[in-house]
Amino acid sequence: MKRSATDYTGKDLVRVARKLGHITVEGKKHIRVYDVEGGYIITIPRSKIKTGLLSAILKQLGITEAELKRLR
């Protein structure tokens, strides 16, 4: 079964970011992602991720949707 973009949550994306070696800082509604040198990359909401936002987050993390599925 193919997953649609709305099937991904912030939790899924944070798990992948951690697997890629990024550092995460959790807030109440969002999670901030930093690279290993401590530079800010992106803020990920905890809710379901819509298509456009998923695309933007993946671009900033430097991965494709295929890599997201593989790392998940």
C-alpha cells in the first residue's frame, strides 16, 4: 500500500532526522532540528504533515521521499 504525504507525522520525520545524525530539541507543538555542528535546519510540527510541507522539509533535510520511506 502506498503511503500518501498526509500519512506522515512529525514523529516520523523526527525519527528519520535522528537516523541521519541530526540533533533534535522538542517543544510542546514543534521539534527543532539542528545539524551536527549545531546549525539550525528546520522546525517540524508534531501534527500530520501535508504534501507541500513534507516536500519543503525533505528538501531542507537533503533527502528524497524514497529515502524517507527507506529510513522510516
